[in-house]
Amino acid sequence: MNSDRAPLAGATAGAAVAGTALYFLPSLPRFAEAKAGLATLLLVAFLALFAVLPALLRGESLAIPFRGPILALLAAMGLSLFVAKDLHAGIRTILALGGGALFAGVLAREREGEGTFLAVAVASGLAVAAYGLLQRAGIDHPAVLRVYESGRYPVSTFGNTNAATEFVAPCVALSLAALLRGGISRILAAATLAVGSVYCGAAGTRAAAIALLAAAAFLTLRERFARSLGLGAATLAGWALGFLLLRPQAPTEAGNDPGAGGGGGAPESFEVRARIYASTLRMFTDHPALGIGAGNFPVAFPPYRDPEEARLSSHGFAVESSLESAHNDPLEIAAETGVPGLLALLGLLLSVGRACFRSPGPAAAGIVAIAANSLFRSPILANPPTLLLLFALLGLVGPARAPSVSPRAGRIGAVLLLPVLWLAAAEGKRGLSAERHLARYFVSEQRDRSALEDAARIDPTDPFLQATLGRDWLEHPPFEFGRARAHLERALAVRPDEPAWRLNLGIALVGLGLDGEAAGEFERVRSLSPLDPRGSLYLGKIAYRKGDDEAAIRLLREARGLRPEAEFLLQAARELAERGDRARAGRYLRAHLEDVPQDRRRLEADPVLGPLLRG
């Protein structure tokens, strides 16, 4: 430990966490991949300064806290790459957790910088919460891009209020512990406790309440005096105040009964989570040996997705193309890495839990909050600033051990680490640059195709960029079905079970006159997303163009059953009547009236369809 360097190391580590948390404040808050890229660059810079440079110059080395279970978990992730469909995603996950372990090692060595680190990190949590409350009050920067959920909800600095609370909640827990034991300014701690707890409630995130409750209970058990119980109660009261008075009300969707939870009520939310967990557990039991591959949950999940969960998640109409996380980090890690990863994770949880009860400082409370939140959200696997915060806190609570390697071994390790850091920096820069171009594309309201092409050229391995570019060639002139097909096939080579991408590929094939191949894609859409009417709809359109009215009517009826307000059969009847094909138009019109006989009076007055009924 170098006491002169420790405060600088703590401040720099805090800046890495804060810089990632506050990135895009106050504009363009949606793009999580950009935050991941920035987090990687900041982490690489920090490790270069405080891990590689001291090792090269002085032979200093790191003692990574909880080294055994962390290395076991990384090994399990490495083994899972042999079965991963998206190798790139797996490598990124391993680099992120490996970099986090080194981050923890530096904080463990420079432990005298704990106060400085906690002050900077907690201050950034206060800033995120304060800005979120301003947005809730309607005070916002005009440049903020509201693309999250079509701008229906207040946007946080993360672009997702739930994700913002994943970072704010542990900062509140750290503040609660600091008010009991010290470690940071009492004014900063009190302000973060008040503003952060209210913001977590205003965001409407119940997982944050569980995280705060877990941290308060842990501190009550550890401290064993009444003051901890009172401060914990005040924290939960702040959450309740924000939840009851400031929580945004989700708009009622067409066709949903507000009383039935169509706006995303608690019973519906719990049912959605339970169904996601059950599907993820099936995925784990199907692949117990090596899992489905680190970072590959979004790739492997679609065939396991519960249709009822899809219906509830999309308020009665399953248009979601994917679920990006299991909303439970331990379960997702188990599914991705199999039994080896699960055993390593359990070992890590036991070791960390023991250390938290032995640690007198505030860091343990932040770890408990993140761990509790991870049972219902993805603060570790899908939230870069929270991941950095977690590993920093692990470094602060881990047992203080001297490095066990010689200075020569430390220098060799630093030399070996240099190319890894260079690769990680290149990956971070690529992701950050690509997402900035993607932001440009959305700012242009999806009109600037060149921005999207720039993003795909910078990061050609990102299937989302390829699929988005393919869709753009279908939706905006000049239309190029061949180019759309090429981009969509590249995306599906990595993530073959994405129903929306399969649908767009089918549309491109129709545009190229390849109806047979298109029908195969639409059939895949029906099997992957049985509650999405578009697979049946486009199959019905193919049968309609071929003149196979019996098949077309059957498929269009099937599509209407999934979207009752639609009038697919009437649209076909109207088009045929306008073309003068009264016989075929009558078939589709009669089929519609068999399903909706109450429409007869309305249709008799229709200038196009009325003569068919009167004739």
C-alpha cells in the first residue's frame, strides 16, 4: 500500500464510476452500449495507471480479493465459450468481469483511499437521483432524446429509470452506513439518503425497495443498536414517499383494462418475473454442463420464452423481439455457465457474505444492496457503473493480504496484461463510437441512414446494428431488398431465434420475389412468437396473392384472433372489390361476417362493400 498514492487512486476509481454513471447527462440517455464502451475505456486507463505502471516501475503486484471463487467463475465462463453462439458477447463478458477483479485488486491495495472513492461515487449517485427527480418534475434539457418506451415515461440518465435505481440504491445504502459509522461527509450522506431514497420510489422500482430493505436489515444485524433501525426506517419512508406521490402512471394501452394490471401493476410484474425465471431455469436444466455461453442469454432465450409472459410484457400484443436479461443475475449466470459457474458463484457469495459481516466500513452495505437488487434486476451483468461500483466495494471489504508473487513476477504479469488492456480499449472505443453514430441515427428520427451505416462499419459484429440497418433498407427509400436481406442474414447468423429479425427477412424475401423462402421465415416467426399475429398475417398475404383463398382466410382469421381490433379480412375484401373481383371479395367479406356478425349493418352502408351484401 502506498499511502501517498491511495487518495489519488480512490479519487480516480470514483471518477471512473461517476463518469460512467453521469455519461450522456443531460442528453442522449438511452444507449447502454455506449456506457459499456466508456466504462471499458475508463477502467483500462485506471488499470494502466495503478496496476500496470506500478508493476513495471517498482515490481508491485496485486492481491485480488476473493481470488479463488472469482477465478473459478471466470474459468467457468471461459469453458462456456465452447458452446456459445455469440463468441464476441462471451469474450466481452469475461473481459468486463476480469477487469472488475483487477479494479478490486487496486482498491484493496490502496485501501487508504476508501473515503475519497466513496465520496466521489456517492456524489455521483446523488447527481443521478437529483436529475431524475427534476425530470420527474418536467424540468429537462431540450436535447434529451426520449426513445425509451416511446417517451412515455420520465427518462433517467441511464435511459431507463429502473436501471438508474440499480446504481442509486447502493449509493443510498452506502450513505446509510456512513451515517452510522462515518467514512464520508455526513452532509453528503444525508443528502444522498434523502434524495436517493425518494428517487428510487419515484421511479416505481420495487426491486430498489428490496435492496434498501436488505441493506437496512444487514446494518441493523451488524450494528445492533436502535439508531440503525431508525435510519433504515427513514430510508424506506423516503422510498414510500416517492412511490406514493411521485411515481409515474403508465398509460393505459388500447384494449387493456386498467383494473386488470394492463398498466404494469405489481401482480402482473411479479407474474412476468416468475415466468421469466421459470423459463431461465428450464434453460439451465437443459444445459447443466457448460451452460449456453457467457453473455449469450439474449441469443438462447427466445425458444424458451413463455407465451403468456410475452403477452403480459407487451400488454396483450407480443411485439418484443427479445428479452435481453433474465432480471436475476445469479440465475442468468447459472444458465450461461452451467453447474461450474453456479458452484463458483455460490462460493463467491459465501466468501463475500462472511467478509461483509466482518467489515466495519460502509462498503458492505452497498454490496448487500447490489446483491439484493440482482435477484430482481441485472445490476451486475447489464449496468456498467454498478458493476464497477460492486468490484470496488469488494476490494474494500476483502481480506487484506499481501501479494504472494515476487517483483519479477509482477513485471511479467504487467507485460502480459498490456495486450489484453489494449484489446479491451479497442473494444471499448469501437462500442462507444458505434453507439454515438447510432444515437445520430435516432436523433434524425431514423432518417440518417449514413449514421447507421457508419455504426455498422465500426462494429460489424453487433447483430443489432446489422438488423437495424436491414430494417432501414425495408422501411425508408430508396428501398433495397437485397441489401436488407444481406444485413438481416448477418444478424441472424449470430442470433437465429429473433422473431422480429426473421419477420423482416421474410419481408425482404417477398420483395425479391422469393415467396417460398419468405413463407419459411414467417413460419419461424409463428413458432418463435406464437402471440405475434404478423407471422400468420404475412403467410395469409402470400396465400392471398397466389389466389389460395381458403388458406388465406384461415391465416388471416388466425392473425385477427391475436389482434381482435384488426380487419385483415375486410382489407382483402375491399381491395378485391375495388379491382372488380366480386366473387373473391365476397368470400373474404362473408368470412368476416361469420366472425363479426354485428358488423353487417355498418358494412351495408359502405360504398365499396355494401353492394356485395345487397347483391
